Amino acid sequence: MHALSPSALRRKVRRLTVACLALWLGVTLLPLAVARSGLMLGPWPLDFWVAAQGSVLAYLLIVAVYAGLVNRWERQAGVLSFEVAPDQEA
């Protein structure tokens, strides 16, 4: 693996942040888009399921992917945004 320069790391993180914000906006507005569609997921309306369960799961996935990618990129660049205890280093 090659080391990322600090400027390349900032660009990658900025692009990922913009992509995650766009996904967040889409997930937030999705229940509004399907609210009047009448689609059903089992006995429940799809908009109810998306608002009650799907959105929360999507938010968790966005955060997990963001954290994992930024952590990997920071390790490649040799720059961490936090201190790791010596006994926890992999």
C-alpha cells in the first residue's frame, strides 16, 4: 500500500463527506417521496417502514462506512485524528 499525502487525504475525506451528506439527504427525503405511493411492505405501508426502520438503519450504515474508510485512509497516510493506546494497536 502506498502512503497518502495529507492533501490527498483531505480531498478523499471531503469527497466522502459530501457523498455521505447526499445519501443522508436522500434517505431523509425518501419517506416523503413514497408517502402517497400506496406501496405496501407486508401489511404495512412502505413509507411507514422507511420512516420507522429503514432510515435509521441507513443512517447507521452511512456512519459505519464513513468511520471505516476514514480510519483506513488515516492509517495509510500515517496520520490519525486520535491517539491509539499502544496495547490496542493492530
